[in-house]
Amino acid sequence: MHIKFIPLDFDSFDRGEKAFVRIWGRTLEGKRCCVIDSCDSYFWLIPKEHANIEKYAEKVRKVRLEHAGRTARVIKAEIHKKNFRDREITAIKVYVENPKDIIIIKDIVKSFPETEDKKEQDINYVTRYLIEKDIKPLMWHDVSGGETKHSDLDVDVEIWAEKISLSKEQPEFKPKILAFDIETSELEIGKGQILMISVADDKTKKVLTWKHFKNPPEEVEFVKNEAELIIKFKEAIRNYRPDFIVGYFSDAFDLPYLRMRAEKHDIKLDLGLDWSNINFIRGMIPSSKITGIVHLDLYKFVNNIIAYILKSETISLNDVAKELIGEEKLKVDLNKITKELKESKGQLEEAELRKFCLYNLQDSVLTSKLFDKLWPNIAEMTKIVGEPLYNASRSAYSQLVENYIIHNLKEFNEIIENRPISDEIGNRREGRYSGAFVFQPQPGLYEKLVVFDFRSLYPSIITSFNISPTTLQKEKTNAFETPEVELAGKKKVYYFNKKKSFIPELLDRLLNQRKKLKDELKKKYSPELDARSYALKTLANATYGYYAFFGARYYSIEAAASITAFGRYYIKKVMDEAEKKGFKVIYGDTDSLVMMLNNISEKEALNWLEKKNDELPGTMELELENFFKRGIFVTKRTGETGAKKKYALLADDGSMKIRGFETVRRDWCNLSRNLQDEVLRMILKDGKHEKALSHVQKIIKELIAKKVPIEKLIIRTQLKKAINEYENIGPHVVVAQRMQELGLPVKAGSMIEFVIAKGEKKSLVREKAKLPEEVKEGQYDLDYYLDHQIIPAVENIFLVFGISKEQLIQKQKNLMDF
DNA sequence: GCGGGCTTGTTACC
DNA sequence: ACCGGTAACAAGCCCGC
């Protein structure tokens, strides 16, 4: 039998002594399939320099051990010429019957006197299989083999593969999904009950609940009780036959909660296509896996991959959906509902229940739409790194970079480096090195500016100077020499071999693919290509950080420190040359320079840019960011020097670029943020301060007159750790404590909202920090908002025009005195 | 008990 | 624990007076 199918999920199982991989997917005809295949299980031994390799291999072949009811033994040991960390070596490939045996065998052979090291013993079987057989997740494959008839798997087709290969044609694949969301009577897992469960995709909309009420909306279906609710939910998934089930924060909430309640009712969560239970993977970051149906937790992907390009100040479903799909959650007072459920022994008013159901449904609808939006990103990233979707969608950048590397080492004949052991991780974490250069700006208002920046600075340095843990060498010959590197408090120079190594080479490919894609995208836009371009760019950018990440297989603090040293060298060099040309350098951070054109024309500036690019080595390239009409740089709060990482620029097209100011900081109240934003805009548009000054004075007047609504005075600060772990009890910690007393949900990661209320004059800020609902209109601490919010947000801006703090509040003081 | 230096904590920039 | 260093700044803590 022959089919064309797309691999969506993977797992492995044992039959007899041998391990097999199951690939779960869809055929071209839309049938659900399971392809069973296997590959060799092996790891590598690197012998000591003077070991007799033949004798060594012979010794290894004889290793066997009875363990846990089976015999772990070496079935084959071959001598191979390989590369390891770019050096040619002779290594022994040690085959075992079952991947489980690796852990037993490796410990025995590790103690042999001939053994220098063991490698690839930490590659899991599915990853091994994907590499060995060149299987690409989410890409169509042709497979032929024998069909199994008497299977109990919940699939339409089951094949034991004989031949499997990537298809030439790659038609579009649209997965069948089911988004879901649960509502519970308590937020803590282990307490309370599940009240309702909703499911949705672009057609289906359904809410299951055992809370009955009159005239329910058509999407609502009533069940008897919580047990039936869980069973019906199971049935819904079984009948709908989705490829993925999709949640938001479902790894940490919905599924663990479901598990607790299912256990309570003695219901099996046997959702797997092999009828297995949901597998709850413990660990620092728990996750939940269903065999054959990929459980996607969009929160994880947003948090790891997308968050830093979002403008949203939180990654709650509401904020993320608002920004990405322009829709929001229904507004329901969850705290009130939870409270009422507790106090009235589970009785809610009908109107409230109806609303609660629709709220529940909307969450699933948003999750479904968010999936549609993010799917190109998830899919493209998965395809590039080569790991199964389940893993790739949960991985942080370090892991993705690493997977991209290890899935591409075969062609370099490279043995994969080990993951570091915990002692090693401890050592690595202490290492410190110098990073980027930041230019010390002179405070002031500047006109006619140009901003240049290096395109992908660190990736271009890595490829141009072949920087890798494996190219670092002692000798000067045939090597790139670094500028002065600052590492562990010492100044050094390092050398990197010029012979192209695998990581810089793979990085080069990412960058080149992206270049091509960008040209394609210019001709014709598509969300898939755009998503691929984003994945390529961000993976490339994460490579430098990967080198410095303590958990990396290819860790090298020397490499990381060398990259930043090159960065410092070139940005300073370009700044010097710009000054010589006649530009006035105003500011610069890492890879950018902000300059006054002086009397240089825009055209001449661009010519100069081109000339610089001819001189820059390798793939390093300086590009135009934009021309700006005006820009403002301010002093630090303490002292007269200019503040770094804090400026505002007005582009020729009228758009603003504001960085670092309180306007963009979420831990300042909206009154200050908005006021500062308006002040910056007025000043940069006019080039004068008068209008902005009177605007500030108007706001101060309103504040003094207690006319500012509490809502605008809310300060938001994230609780970064558990309440009792704080040494310094700041305002947000006190408010978090208060929330806990009131039974409101607070934990590490919660956003704490508070208002500084009227209180004793000399008291600590935290003593006046109250929940917004606890503060009546006008009952805010005027002095606090004046001295700690409004004035600090604008005083340094006006100082540029010689306006002092006293002048800002002059007239108002009198007002206060009366 | 007061003030200033230091530390802790959060958020931003690139 | 899930990429790095650089930087600004608020507020509490702590010690010397």
C-alpha cells in the first residue's frame, strides 16, 4: 500500500526487544493515519588518543547487562571517521537493540580506560528517528508498506513503513482543530469544580454545562453533573476527530484541572488515538500530551516566540487577541462570580449564568481565531527546526536554535555535542563578560537627524568572523583576531579559525534564505512566507544568546564575549568616521547611531553609507533606519549627564519613535504616561515648549482639584515571585497580600494594580497603596501623584528648555495654599 | 528619627 | 531554567549620626 501523508505527532513504543516510532498524521485524502517505522538506536564513543581502537571496539561489543527484566546489550560496534567539534576523529558507533539500553550501556563503557567520552547518548529516540530517516514534521511524505487490519488504534489507516521519503509536491495543509476552554468555581487547581467547557473552531461553537438556566442560547447544551460534563467533552473530541486541540494556558490550567476532576469522578482521560490517557509531564514547566492529537498551548508559543514584538503590556488572552485579531474577551466580573458561587452555595442568577456561558464560549472562539493567526508562525518554525510540533511549539529560542543545529549536522558528518551536566551549568552561570557599547548622549533638542543601524549585527559578526565554540583556537595562524574582549574582568584577544564551521555556516543559510524570501515577499505577500521570514530572522538573532546560554550544547562564553567585542569595535569605528565626515554623533546603542546631518544633505549621507558598506568586512552591513526632523534627549533623574536608552524622535513623515520614557513603561500610571507622551509630541512638533507647558499646568490643576478619575491613577506592577519570598516589601507586594486576604487570585506572575491613597504625610508609600476599588474618587494622595508621577515624568523634558521644576508648578502652589 | 548610601526589584533597550 | 548584557529608576532597608 502507498499513501501520501503529513506527520503531525510522534511517539514511540516497544514491541518485543525493539522500539518503534509511531507517526500520527493525515493522508492527502484527509484520513487519519498512523505510520509505524523504526531506526537504529546508537550512541558514540570517543576513544582516548593512544587507545587501540580495534581492541577497544571488540571489548565494547561484548558488553551486556541484565537490568529490569531484560538484557541490555551491544549488538554492533563500528569504527567510523567522524568530525567532532570540527576536528576529524575516529569514533565507535555503539548500536543497541532498544534506546532504553543506551542509558545502561553508556555507564558501563564510560568506565573503560580507553574511553575519552560518550556522545549522543542524550538524543531521544524520536529525534534520532527524524534525523536518521530525514523525516520533516509538517511536510508531506510518501510512504509505502504493509497495512495492518486488526488494529485498535482510532485511525483510518495504519501502515508499517517499508519506504518513506519527502514528497516532491507539498500541497497546502489546513489542520482540523478544536479550541477549548474551561470555567471553574475556584482558580486553584485541586479546589472547586468545572462548571462549563466550551469548544470552538471556525464553524463549531458549543458550551457544555451542568448549571441549568431558562432559555439558554443555542450553543449551550446542558448535562447532568460535572462527571457527565467531562465525559461529554471527551466524546466531543473523539467524534470531532481534530488534528490539534488548542488552549490558552491549558498546559498549566485547563488540562491539569480537568485531570484533578476526572480523577475525583474516577473517569479516565483516555483521549489518545491509542486510547491512552493524557500524559501529564511534570517538571519546572508542566505540559500535557495526548497521543496522536497535538495539544497546543498558544500561551507558551506567544510567551516564548511572539511576546517581544507585541505592544500589549501583558500576554493575557484578552490583550493578545485584541492586538493580533482585534477582538476581546466578553467583560464579566469573574471575581464577583467566584465570590457569589462561594457565598450562595453555587447559585448564580440566570442572567449571570447565561453571560458566563457566553464568556466561556468567547474564550474558545478567541483561541481558535488566535490559532488561525499564529499557525503560519508555529508551522514555519517547526519546519525549520525539524522537531515535532508538540515540542517546537513549546520551546524557547535557545532550544529552537539548538534543534535547528542538531537536525542539520548529518551533512557535516558531525557528532552532536552533549547537553551540559548540572555541575557544568553551575560553573557557566557565574561567567560574566562585557556586552554592547552605549553612547553617552548630551541632553538637548536636536534637529535634522539621521539614524543608521547594522543589519542583524551579531549574526553578521558570527558569519563574517566564523565565530563558534569549535573554531576558537590558540594559534594566530589562519584565524580572525578579535578586538579587545572583556571576560571575567580581564582583557584578552581571541582567535577564531577561518575554516568555515557548521554553526556559522548554518546561520549563513538562515540569513540567505531570509534574503531570498524578502525579495519574494516584495513581489507577492503571503502569511506563510512572512512567518517563515520572521522565524528565520529571530532564530538568527538568537544564536549569539545561545552561545552564552548556560544550558547550551554549544556554549562558549569566549565566543559570546568576542561577538560583543566586535560589535563595540565596529559601532565605535563607524561613529569616529562619521564625525570625521562632518556628522555630529548624538547617540547610539549596540548597533545603531543617531547623528545630526549638520550641513550634509540626505543624499550625501546615503552616499557615505554606501561607501562605509564597501569597507565593512564580510556580511556586515550598515543601513538607513530613517531621517528625523527632531529628537530630544534628557538628563538622568540624578545628575546632569544624559540618560541612555531614553529618547524621542520625530520622523519626517510625522511618526514618533519613543524609547525608554515613562510613556512606554507599564509600571507608571496612565495619567503620567499620557501626559508625557503628549508633551513629547508637542515639543517635537513645535520645537518649542510653551504649548506643552500650559498643557502640563492644566493637568496639574485638574489633579489638585481632585478631578482626575482613579482609573487614570492606577499603577501596575508585576509580582515576579511568591509573596513570601520578598526581602523588600514594596507597594505592589503589600497590595498582593491584601488581595490574598480577600481571596482574590494572586501568584507569581500576576499583575498587581494599585492606587496611592490619601494617608499620613510621612508614611511609607506601601502604607498608602490600595486596591483601585478601595479608593473613592478624589481620595488619592495628591502629593504622591504630583511628586512621584507627574513631575518626574515631565521635569527632565522641560529642563532641556531651561524650565525648572519650580516653574512647572509655580502657579499651582498658590492654588494649593489657599 | 533622620538622611543618605546601598540593595532589591521592575522594566526597558538592543 | 529554557538567549545575553546595559541601563534607568523607585522604594525599602540599614547604618551612622
